[in-house]
Amino acid sequence: MSSRGHFVKAVLLRIHSVVGLALGLVMAVVGLTGATMAFEDEIVAALNAGLEKVEPREAPALTPDQLIARLPSPYNLDKVSGVTMSSDRAAAVHLRFARSGGGARPSSLYVDPHDGRVLGVPRGEDFFATVRKLHRWLLLSGDGNGYGRTITGTTALCLLAMLITGLVLRWPRRSRSARAWLKPELALRGRGFQRSLHAVVGTWVLPVYFVFTLTGLWYSFEWYKDGAKWLLARPAATAAPMQKKAPRAAAAPEAASPGFDRAWATFLHEQGTHYATAQLTLQAGTVVRVRSWSPDASLESVRDEFRIDAASGRLMVSDIYADKTFGERVLAAVLDIHRGSVLGWPGRLAFMIAAALMPLFVVTGVLLYLSRRRLRRPAPLPQGRLAPGE
């Protein structure tokens, strides 16, 4: 290799090392929390199997506002912000509450859709909510509007730089040496073993980490999201975007809630019985966002979405999945791609393992850096004894 090539690789190694040392702890936290959430839906469903089901009845289910009105007095103190309904007569209704003035969100409830009877508080919900905040915002104040989002986004950009520099440093000088990319040298010890483990396992997970990074940036920077929409969505789809979530403000005197029934009636008029689950969320003002999934939907992103005025029931915006272009479906599936769900449960398992391995690269990277520092230290000069008179 020429002297210029050695210089370039030395610079890339320095970038790779400095970035890894500076943000390694954040990367490890994000990786471990992401792995923890990989099978969140299945874990929560298993923990709450007895709460999510009710005895089916022939009588029609209550409307969302009727269910809310039947809540016992302790729960009436908190404003309901979301209702998840199901077309399955044996499925419970899930109620979510708005945040209090201090920013805390009360625990949600499962209720019987036929009589409004409270079935209980979902188990595991608070745990995964905390893990999600740690993953996205490092539990820093402000949540998505605070510094945590900027830090995790910057970490994702730096991880992208590490992946590129690592790939260049790893690139084989000869094609026949490419076999060593996928085979760790387990017989080595010390620095050699650490380097082999860091490089080979890193090669295994490199494609997954690229997916993690490119999709994770979607949730961190508006400029990145706008660029992806410009590239993949039709101009008409970006000209009138769905209403964005307003920043959280201090608690103010509450007006009477507009309710969900008018929005629910409009949704049923639009969808009829062609839905399995519908999630109604009261947003800023009197707008209700309704997301619905069909019985054959295998991914969270395969859903229709509506914006409905709660006071009048007027349909404001409809976003039907079947009408999306390929690019728009890719944008809608960013979370499913980020989690590996688009590849089924094997993909989610592979992505979970890759995320859980992030601390391995942090530890081996630090050890390699320290060993390089030791090797670069000049050896002490030999000091012999002087004879008398010398």
C-alpha cells in the first residue's frame, strides 16, 4: 500500500476510534433498549391475555363516548385521549388518557365494550414506555421536543460515519482474502482475538446497522424526513401533509371534550365492517385521528388513516393504504423496516440480536484503542549500572 493509502487509513481509523469513544455509551444504550422492544407486542399481549378478552354478547357494543361516561369516578378525573375499538365482540376496548400538567401520562385501561366495566390496567405498559423514552430521547426532559432527540439523531449520523469508515478499513486488499470477512479467528488471544471479533461480527451486522441508521434518522430530523418524502412520495401527498403533533404546552383550563362519537360514526360510514381494529386519538383542537387495520394486515404500517372533526363529524383528510404508491408505502413502513418486521418474525429476531450486540463493539473498540495506545508508547531506554568512576 502506498504512503498515501496508509495516511488515508490512519485518518479513517482515528475518526472511527474517536467517534466510537465519544458516543459508545449512547450507542450501547440505544442498542439494548431497541433489542428489548423487539417483541414488545407479543410480550404485552401475553402479560394481558386475561384482560384483552371478554365474554362475547349479542347486544351491540357501546359507543366510545358511552364507554367513557360509564367510567367510575376515580377515572373521570383524567381526560380520555384515545380509544381503541375492535370489530371482534370478544375483544376489550383500550382507553388511553392525556398527560397531566406535570407531563406524566396516567396508566391506560381495558374496559368491557358491552357495559363499560373496568377490566384492569395493562401490565408491562409503563415498563416499555420508559424503555421507549430511553431509546428515543435518553429520558431527557422535553421528550421529542428536547435535547434527547437531537443527541440520538446525532449519534445515528455518527454511527453512519463509523459504518462507512469501518467498511473501508475492513476492505480486503486481495479478493481471495474476502473469506476472512466472515470467519472469526477464535484461536487468537488478546488483541488479535478482540480485533477479529470486532471486525468479523461487525461485518455480519453491517447491513442491519445501515437499516437501523437510515430509518432511525427519520425520527430525529425534520430535514431528513422532508427529503425522504420529496424523494419517494407524490407531490400531492406532501403538499397537504397530515396534521403534525403540536408541542406539549403547559396545562390550561380544560374546555368540554368534543367526544369521539361523531368521529366514530363518520369512520364507520367510511369503512363499514372492513376493519379489525380502529384507534381513535384526540389531537389538537377538535381533530380526531383514526387509524384502522384490516383483518389481514400483517404489519403495523398497513393501515388506513383519517382526520375527522370531532364537533361536526366532517371528514377532513383520508389516507387509504391501497391508494399509496410504492414509495409512499415505503415511507409508511419506516418503523416496520427499522424493527425488521417487514421480514416477519425471523427478521425481527435478527434485528434484535444485532441491536443487542452493540455493547460488544463498544467494549472491543475501547480495548483495541487502549492496546494501540500501549503499543505506541516508546520503549524505555535500557539503564545499566555505572561502574565506580564512570
